[in-house]
Amino acid sequence: MVSANPRPDASPAAHPAPERRPADGSGRLRGRLARLVGAARAGTLDRSAWLGFETAPAPLGDAVAVSLVLAADGGEAALRDLLASGARVANRTGRNVEAYLPASALRTLGSVTGIDRADPVIRPIPMGTAGLGDVVGEGVALHGADRWQAAGVAGAGVKVGIIDGGFVGLTSRLGRELPSTVHARCYHEVGRYSTTARSCEAYTEHGTAVAETIADMAPGVSLYLADPVSMQDLSSTVAWMTSNGVKIINVSLGFAYQGPGDGTSPANSVYSVVDEAVKGGALWVNAAGNAGEDGWSGTWTDRDRNGVLEFSDVDESNSVALSAGESIVVTLRWDDAWGSSANDYDLYVYGGGSSFPLAASEDPQDGTGDPVESLSFTPATSGLYRIAIARAGGSAASKLQLLVLTSQDAALQYRTAANTLPSPADSANPGLVTVGAVSFDAPDVIEPYSSRGPTTDGRIKPDLVAADCTTTSALNPFCGTSESAPYVAGAAAEVLAARPTLKPAQLATWLRSHAVPLGSPTPNATFGWGRLELGAPPTPPAPARLAVAAQPAAAVAGLPLVPDLAVRILDQDGELFASGAGSTSTVTLALGANGGAAVLACEGGVTRNAVAGVATFMGCVISAPGTGVTLVATAGSLPPVTSAAFDVLPAGSAPAPAITVAASASAIAWGSAVTLTAGLAALPGSPLASSVAGRSVTFERSANRTAWSVLGTSITDGLGRASLSYRPVTNLYYRATFAGSPDLGAATGDPARVTVRQLVAIRPTNRGVTRTVARDQGIAFTTLVRPARPDVPAGPVTFEVYRLVGLAWRLEQSTNVRPDSTGAAALTITFDRAGRWFVRSMARPTAVNANSVWTPSEQFLVR
């Protein structure tokens, strides 16, 4: 961290004066926490200092919500110290802790070790504008939902989740504008919630208007509502929803940048929560954001070389008009690698005529930081506020993205519409749909505030656009992408009611394929695939054909078929016909080709009524052997379906089992052991009358998969598993074999490969003496490689020498050395310049061993 930081003057054209960052040499305190901790330690905390932070009352005074990452070493002790100072834990997952810290605990946070990182909890911003009224939304007809409802498709049975910032007026609308009952998870602070719907009536009517819009589109849905505060609240909310069968989650909120926007999902971010939701079976519908006029992107420009970005020729600030008490989130991202940024930027908010920042984010980027700065700010008075970006160190980034998240209609003085998507609207998860906004009365024109793509890696976002500025009884008009997203979520509920087997990614694809292209015939970064258009309502489905879902691969005469044969009833689209007339059709099973004189018998007969579109025939037996035997299923007027052919072995035959082998690791270091586990089981679709327990399995090894030698034998347990531990020296293949017995055929499994990495250790001649050396002093380094013996030669050793230049390590020397017969490779290195250096080495691969990993670096200070 460098000490000098800019402080723009009230005049936008003035050169700023430097100002020192708060003392936090560790860089652990992120966002605005460093300043808050500094004020706590100085005893200067007042009520104004808490503005923009998420707070709650505490026994020792007001407390701020903080997200902590505990260090692996000393983290628990640090947490105990904070608790002793008055902190209260709200959520915890492993080393990630969310807690409320009063002033006394903030003072402790400034000095305690064992905390890797501390961030203020930033509440997401609702992406819509306010207003009141008592009218009905117009987007239902625009998107074609009225025709679907008239056809009897209204989202019945579909569970929809709404994650929002508040639900004022919710309960008075139950049974009128909304379903008569809703399921709720209402947070009154981080980690604490109520299941009473009335508890959600706080902060804003925004979530209520979202719920109304979804109910207008799909009046038959069941609603699950939540207003989480923190990231762990959000994660647990998603788990609650998906465990209750929620299939669509609407999020009309904007989050500060939590990832690079290139499709990756950093851990403990809103992107990873999206992944959890989709994995749990829910489509995530996200508002694109209202930053089309609240975003700016460009390159670093600093003509006067004072360390402050120039948004125009001489203007070093970007102004925005804000209303008193209206919280905003300001976030900055640049194009460094996530987790390893060495280019250090800071972010400031100033009053219209002030020269001291009202809010600041000064996280250090020292080669291990994320390329992002974010802060939450709540103005005490209405007026013009200025945003400034400063460079504290490193090189100039080739692209910076500034975003102001606010529910107000406030535009930046300098703005660019492209690249204005907040997190997670730029997620690459195929089960997420991002929705931009067009006004219902001008549905071919993008709203100026609707956020645009593309993403940082060039993907098309948003996916769709939908109506906004329609009317609800909670907000009138309800403008912003917050209104557009629930129109798509409601449409998704109607589609899912008609096609319940669609998975999240399939449902997202269906929605994109039902859009009117806008802007261009092809998808684009303004409208995506176009304006949502449900089209003609689905015709009542009817069963169209049968399909075999499960069948045997082989059988033994007189023994039950394995597995039980199952027949599915499908509709014209090939989807399971799981409900409605025809889903319980009567299906009859018979022998087909090569049945000969054999007789088919099943438990309860060969005729079954399907259940939810599936007829299962249990305990079926074929009385005589045959080759190429088939089974034929019929159901009314549907075309018959024939199984794949299989052989029926004579009674008393010994079917061959399947045998597999797995290694506990695919790569190990020399000297380590690997555990080989064999599994003996029935072949899929093949009967197995005898138990696989108590069988002798042989483990074999080979260097080339041609010549095999025995390692040893082991006896299977009750599940057919057998294991053997072995300490290999070289890369080898392993397989398991079963010799067979009168009641079970022989089997050989496919091989598994385990590579053995060489093990290296580096030893400088001055090890343990001193790490400070004189310039031009030669230091002898020896790297020992194992294994090293005549029949297993060591690989050549690569030595790398690095020097710290600025904030980056520069490779100065790379030398390969052949080890001697003992595995020792020696090299003398001379450090010819003052500064910090380090040396590391690794063994390269050989014909029989994999390369080693790099040794820990030997570091030197050269005087």
C-alpha cells in the first residue's frame, strides 16, 4: 500500500491535493472499514460516521455488519478477541463469518491478527423507481400472458421465489392483488429472520410491486418471499427456496462488482449463489440493472500526472444528483486478473463543494488483491455529489468500469451506456436470464437507464427485454428493469406449468427463443434476443408415443429381469406425459422376436396402469433361453415400442460381473502410498444371482498396459469392494481381475493410471545463516531429487531466479542442470543487483516419473 492519495478540490478542473490513507499496513480492512476503524480507535465516531453502513443496535452501542475471513492460523483466537470486545456473530460458514461489531470491537479489529480480510456488508439496491397508485399492469397483454391464461395456463402449481429489498404493503394485498397466502423469510438484520409475512413490510414497496407483476402474469403461482441482507443470508435463502421446490427465483436487485464479469464465479460471491440456485433446480431471473445512465467505462487518463482520473479534458470528478437518505452503491472494476491485481486504484465520493471525501474505498491491490473498489453511501442532504478515481500505485489499466447503483432516476455527468451490467447480471450460468427494460407504450425502444452489455469477455447480455413503467397497486408507475424481470419470471412460471420437465437452462433457452428481435435481426448487447413474446398458448397435450426407459442387457432363464422394465408415455415433443388424461394409460408387455416357446410372466401380470406417465413391470421372468430376445409394449392406439435385443442364458448359467478399479489419487509424490479399490458388481441390465461378497480379487500393475504383474490379492466386503495399498516408485497402470467361480463368470476391469511426481528439496550453502547477502556474492544451491537410483534416473532440474521490480517479480535466470547419480543438482547463483530476489527449482519429467512441484522459494535481500 502506498501512502499518498488524491483528494479532489471542489472545482472539477482543479488539481487535487494528496491525502494519506488510514493506517492499515495489512490491507485487511476493505471498503470504508479502514476509516471507520481509525475513527473508533481515535474515539471520534459519531452518528454521521455510520451512514452508508449496515447497522443494528447492540448492548455496547450501534454496531456495523462486517464480513470476516478468518485466517487458517490464528483465526479462531481472533474471533474470540472480537467477541470479548462486544462483537456478535450473525452467520458463519467455515472461515467466513458475518458479525456485528460495535466501536469497542472495531478498535480490536484494527490491531488483532488472525483476520485475513474484513469487508463491510453492503445491502443490494432495488433496481426500480418509486411511485404510488391503484391500477393494473399493462405488460400482461404485451407479452401474451392473457392468451395463455384464457387457455387455462396460469402457472398453477409452480413455486416462484422473490428476493428483494422490502415488501411494504404486502399483507393488505393478500387474496386481492396477490395469492391469499405466501411463504416468507423476513430478515430484520444479518442472520436473523422471521417467517411471518408481515415482518417483510419494511424499507420499500419494491418487492410487493415485483410480486404483483408475477401474480398478474401467472395468477396460479405459489410465492416464496425473502429480503436477505448479506451474502450468507442470500445463500441460505436460496437453499431454503430450492429445498421447498422453488423453480424460478426473481432478483430485481443490483450488487456491487463481485467478480471479473468474464463468466467465472468467485467463491462466496453472488455468482456462486446463482450457481447454487441453478444446481438446486431454479431458473434465476435477474434485472439487467438501471445503470445505462449511471455507468462509465474508459481508459486511464491523467494528463497532469497528479494520480487522479480525468473524465474529460480537465474534469477529475463525475457528478450525480442524489436525494437525502437514498442509499447508493458505487463500485469500480478494472481489467486485472481477479485475486492478483497489482495496480492500485481508490474510489471517493465528495460533497458538491467539499474537499474532504464523505466516503472512500481504498483497498490495496498489491499483487494479491481483487481489481475492485466498492462503497455504500447515504447522503445526509439532497444535492450534487462528485465521484473521483485515484491511482495509488502500479500501472495504468487499459479499461475501467464505474457503476452507480441507485433506485433513483439519477444520471452521471459523464456516462457510457455499454458495459453497465452489475453483478450477477453478467453471469455465464446457462440457468440465469438477464432482463432489460422497454416501456410498455414504446416497446421497441430501450429505456435509457436500462443497463447494456456486452460482458467483459464479449458475451451477449441482457438475454431479453420486457415491459416497465407499467402500473401496480403498490407503485405507479413501476419503472426500471426491476419491473421487467418479474414479467419474465411470471412468463417462465406459465411455461413451466405447461412443460414441467424443463430444467433451468432449457427454460432459459425457451424464453430466449420466444422473443421479437429488436435493434438487429441477431442478438445484441442492448436488447439481447429481443422483447419477450409468449406466442400462441400451448394446445392441451396428448400422449403421442411410448419409449423404453429401462431394460435388461442380459438375462438368465427363470431368474427375474434386472432391472425391472419401464415404459414411458411421451408427448409430441418427446417430454414425459406426466399429468392429464393419458398419463395413467394401460400398458401391456409381451415377448417379441426370438421368444420361441418361452413364456413371459411378471408379478401381478403383464398389464400395468402407468403412474405419472411411467409403467413399471416388476419381477418379470422369461422361462426359456434364447438369443436376440425383445420385449414389446403396447398401449391403446399408440404405436407399440420394442426393446433392444438381449440374450437369455440357460438356467444355471453364471453371468459375468463388472469389475472396476479406482486409485485414491491420480498423481502422488514419491514416497507416498496410493490405495487401490476394486468394485465387483452386476453388469448394468444383467442378473446376478450370487453375492459378490467374499470373492478374491487380484490387483495387477503394468508400465505399458501390455505386460502385467501381480501386486497382491484382497477379499471383497459385503458391497463387493476390495482394496490394496501400494507405494509406487514410477508411473504405472493398475487393474483388478476376478478369476471366476462356478456361480460367477470371470472379469477384468479397465486400468487406472497413477503418476508419481519426483520429490525435490533446495539447499543454499548459507541456509539457516542469513538471508541478507552482499551484491555479486555467489551462493551455491543444491537440489536433491528423489527417486534417484540407477534404474530410475532423476529428471533434469530447472532453477529459476526472480527479482522484484516495482510491484512485479521479473524472471532473471532459468537454468537446467542434470543431477548426478545421487540425485543432486548444483548451481552457483550470483545476485548482481541490490533488491529482493528469490530462487526456486523443480525436477522435469522423465520417461517413468512426472515432474515435481516447485520448491518453496529461497528469498534473499541483496545489499
